Amino acid sequence: MAGIYIHIPFCKKACHYCDFHFSTSLKNKETLVDAICSEIRVRQDYLENKKLSTIYFGGGTPSLLTSTELDKIISTIKENFEIIPGAEITLEANPDDLTPEKTKELKESGINRLSIGIQSFFDDDLERMNRSHNANQAIQAVQNAQSNGINNISIDLIYGLPNLTREKWLHNLQQAFQLNVPHLSAYCLTIEEGTAFNHFLHIGKITLPSEPETIEQFELLMSETTKHGFIHYEISNFCKEGKQSRHNSSYWTNEYYLGIGPSAHSYNGISRQFNVANNAKYIKRINTGAPDMEIEMLTPANKFNEYIMTRLRTIWGINPAFISEQFGKATLTTFLSGAEPYLASGSLQWQQDNLILTQKGKLLADKIASDLFV
Ligand SMILES: C[S@@+](CC[C@H](N)C(=O)[O-])C[C@H]1O[C@@H](n2cnc3c(N)ncnc32)[C@H](O)[C@@H]1O
């Protein structure tokens, strides 16, 4: 089984925190959709005839595609790959695009899961982030999707935001629960180089919550989601039983995926490929039949570190027998001695045969992972 990721590199506005690849000029959208279809055809051998169990439209803002553009991409995928019955087909959407008509069209195109970028249910926060929607539109978007029969919905929220208090964060979580969505992605704000927030922070235009306040928001997130029956299945991801993102889970469980579109990356067990993060260059090279990409061959150390990094963040944890089998007994010995202090301090624990993070360990996930790297 395998997955396809399609990157749609367009947004109406640039969010002040975001450093993903996108353009706010939509004038090349149609040409880029054609280039995406060409790349799907050119790279149809990549997944070695594995059947697709997931398709994920990410961005950027894929809800900016017209239904003609979306249908064109989906039919090109169908012409070149076999899709299993019941495959998960997700589209990232912005609330201001999700009118009743749009959600109906998305359902007709075959989209059966929406990941809606809400970030906050407060208008002042949304303005500060330069979002293209308000809080009311966010609520309406979820309800429009549900009324048109798309109930498999995830919403994105961000904590650690400037001016975000415990009370506001609690309100955001309660609003999410009230909307009855089965999946929540909650990210801690990262200040990325080159973003407006990075600049605002340097000139003192924004201030961030202190580290203890941000930790308190993460702890509140964990306790409130547990109270409402969500499973914390990855550091930033929470779902009702059986409702995890099948697509993202496949990234964390070592499945192959093909990434199409500017800046998308692909993985086939032996290498990673990174498409050029520039729309004009991407289009130009696709027209020559040879996509513009960098290839990184994965060394055993890369593979081991990726396994640690991804699995440690999940509910499935790290399996020592797998390490021994894939990377050898010496690597296992080094790993176990690195894990020992974290077991002793209560940051790691055994869950049957796997090592997983405790609640305390979840606060230190990145540090623990880097200490366990070879
Ligand atoms: C790149 S966006 C695309 C989805 C959609 N177009 C939107 O704007 O909501 C994917 C998600 O990444 C998260 N994100 C992006 N940059 C982030 C940052 N610097 N810190 C925390 N979360 C971030 C946001 O929650 C966002 O919804």
C-alpha cells in the first residue's frame, strides 16, 4: 500500500507564521495544475505498482482549486494508479472557501476527509496571524461540510501564539469539541526564519507566552482531549477511535509515498526526493519531461535517526526488536544505553515490547530523539 501527496502552492494571503512553499499570485494556477498532471504521468513507476490507500491534497490552500482543476488531477491519478476501494482522500481547506456549494462539489469530486485550517476561534488572533477568515466563518465551514455529508474532519489549531492565554486556549479547545470533529491537529507555534512573525518578534511588535505558559497550554491540550475521548496518537495529533489520519500515519510507519508538485517530497525506502520549491522552475522542467528535484540516498544512520524521530512522536513507539533486525545488535545496545536515563527519570516507559514517551517525556520529545540519534 502507498500514498500520494499533491502540493497546491497557492494561498489568498500569506499567514504571518508560515514558511511553507506557496505563492499569493494565482495567475499560473491552471498551468500548474497541468504540470502536476504531467508529473503524475511521468512518475507513475515510482510506487512500483503499489496500490494507493491514501491521497492527500496539501498546501498552500488546495480549496482554491476549482472543481474542474481538482477533477482533472484526480482523474489523472486514477488513470495512472490503482486506488483501493475506501481509500482516504483528504483535502486541506481554508474556512472562507468552504461554502455549502463548495463542500458539496468537493464531496462529488471524491474528497472524503477535510483538514480545515482554523488556528483560532478568536478574531483578534486571526487578524494578528493575517488569516483570510474570521471565527464565525471557521464554525460555519465545519457545519457546511457536515451538512453535506463530510463528517471525517480534522481541524488545525495553534497554541503558544502571541497573546494566547490559558482561558483563550481552553475556549478554542472547547469550541473544537462542540463542533464534534473526530480529529484535531494542535501545533505549537514555531517562529520560522523569514516570516513576518520572526520580524515582529525582533522589533518587539509581538511577544510570545513564556515557556511555562506554553507548556501549560500543551498540558491543557492533553488533559482536555483525553477528557473528551480523543487518543493522543502523535505529538500534535489527536483523534477519536479509528479516526487517525491514515495518510500521515503512513509517514510515521515507513510506507512509501509519492509527492507531486513544487516542494513536495517522496520516499521509497531507499531515498527521498525533494521537488524544487519554485512554481516557475517546476513548470519549466516538467515540460521537458524530467522533474527538477534533489535526491538524497538514505544511509543506515539516516534511516535509524528517522525511525527514532518519527516513531518516538507516536503512540506506537520504538520497537527494539525492529532496531536489532534492521540496524544490528550493536546499534540496539547503543540505543538501549541512551534510553536508560530517560527510563529512569520517567520520560520513557515500556508499553509491552515498545518504548514510548510518558506525559512528561512528551514535553521533551525533540531533545530525547536527538539524544538517541546515532
Ligand atoms: C501550511 S498550512 C496549510 C493549510 C491551510 N491552507 C491553512 O492555511 O490552514 C498547514 C498547517 O500547518 C500549521 N503551521 C504552519 N506553519 C506553522 C508554524 N510556524 N507554527 C505552527 N504551526 C504551523 C498550521 O496549523 C496550518 O494549518
